[in-house]
Amino acid sequence: MRNISKPVFIGGGLVLTAIAAFVAFGIFGIQTLFIDDEVSEDNPFAVSAEAEAPADSGAEEPETEADVETETEAPESESEATETEAPETEATPEITTLTTGSFVSSSRYTTVGTGFTITDGTQTFLRFEEFETTNGPDLKVFLRNSDDPDDYLDLGELSGNIGDQNYELPAGIDLDRYDFVDIWCERFSVSFGNAQLAAA
């Protein structure tokens, strides 16, 4: 008589392994702990030198007869001369750092870097620099009230667990109230790291 118990045990073991793999990878996203997601976002208020510098073709165009006549013509009146002057350029907005803080690790996870808020008077951003945290599933960026952890703003998904990144803040946000930035794992309800933001 054939022994059929061994194939049954093997088949059952494969099913249990498949279920465990589905729970670990499909539901809990354990694979994210071993995969880095790098980003590199520029400061939102950075202006490149190329954008500010005037274009220079390197060669002067020869003057035409019409150009010479235009240069020699004098304005008919003082008011006409004033109207032909080049308009003043708009003043460059002043960029201000409002708050800043250093990330510290939470639980068994590692988080480092700097978080700070910057504004040009119109828009305000939360920015991370030299940032790195343990990766994980469903990571979010929260601004919290340090006096009331249940009072928070959800700024959306973490752009990457490594690198500089920006998060635009709502207009009129009270940074005295929301003074704590938290890297929060929504799936497991645990903080990966946080930074207390103080006046710069």
C-alpha cells in the first residue's frame, strides 16, 4: 500500500508558505524595508544663475542705417523721454526660514536629517535636507501639535526614504500649533522618526 501522507504534508507546507509570503509581502509590504527610494528635489525657491543672467550670443549685430538714424533722433519732450525708459524690474521676494529642527529616530527605526519651513511671503514649504529614514510601507509625513498628538495635518506620502524633498503647507498655517514633523507608518501605526520644529 502506498504511503500518501508525505505528499500531503509537503503540499500543506507549500500552501502555508504561500499564505505567509502573501501576508508578509502583499499585505504588510515587508519588502520595502530592504529597498531604498531616493529622491533629490531642489529648494522650491532656488533660482538658477542661468535664469538670472542675460543671454549673450557672443557677437554684436552690425548697425543698420535705420539704427543710426534712431540713435541720432532726440526725444521731442521730456515726458516722451521718460516714457521710453525701461520699466523697473520687480523686487526678488525675500526667502525666510521660519522654523528648523533635527530628526531623531523612533522605536527600532533610524531617521536622520534636518527639517525646516521656508516662505517667500506667498508660499510656505516644509523641506527635508540630508534626510534618510528606514523605509517601510505606507509612510506619511504628518505635522503634529506637540501638545496634542491627535491634532495633526497629513501632508501626504513620503516622497522617498533618502534625499532632499519638499512639502507645500496650507496658506495661513499656524507653525506655533503644528510644531512637530513626524514620519508615520500608517499601516502599522508607528513613528519612524520625528523632529521638533523651533523658531529659526
